[in-house]
Amino acid sequence: MARIKLVGVIGAALFLSATLPGCALQEEAARDPSPEHADITANVQTVLRQHSELSPPNELYVSSHGGVAYLSGLVATPLQRDSAQALAEGVPGVRAVVSSVATEQ
């Protein structure tokens, strides 16, 4: 019976030693986005700025992770919201767009 407990403890220790470093890497990646993420974010922001209908007083915010561009903010119309999403989808490196952009109308 003592052998079974020892095997269980060793198994748990091996499991934790294998998974905890992965957790630390994920946390580190979340705190320090890779240049790829920064490049995608900057490229989406650049594309959005090139369209005057999306400029202030509209407020659009962009972040990205793993090829997914996240849009948030407030625009005046549903057409502007849809336009921002379509423009972001066309940026190289963007695999998907998640939009939580709200409209005033």
C-alpha cells in the first residue's frame, strides 16, 4: 500500500514539473507580446488610420495575439464598425478578427 502512495506522489510531482513551466511560458508571453503581435497590431492601426470615416471622434483600439486582431471602441454607425472589421481582416498576418466595437446608432 505504501508503494501505491509513493507512485501516486511521484506521478503527481512529474505531472506538475511538466506542466508548470508551460504555464510560466504562457504568462510570460501574455506580459511580453512578441514582435509579430506588435507588428500585426501596428499594421491594423495603420490601415484603419488611412480611412477618414474611422478617424475621431470615432475611437478604435487594436490589439492582437496569435494572429487574431481584437478591435474595440466606439464608432458612429454600423457601417463604420463593419468597415473596420473588414479592413482588419485584410491585413497580412491576421487570421481572424474579434470585434467588440460599439455603435452610437
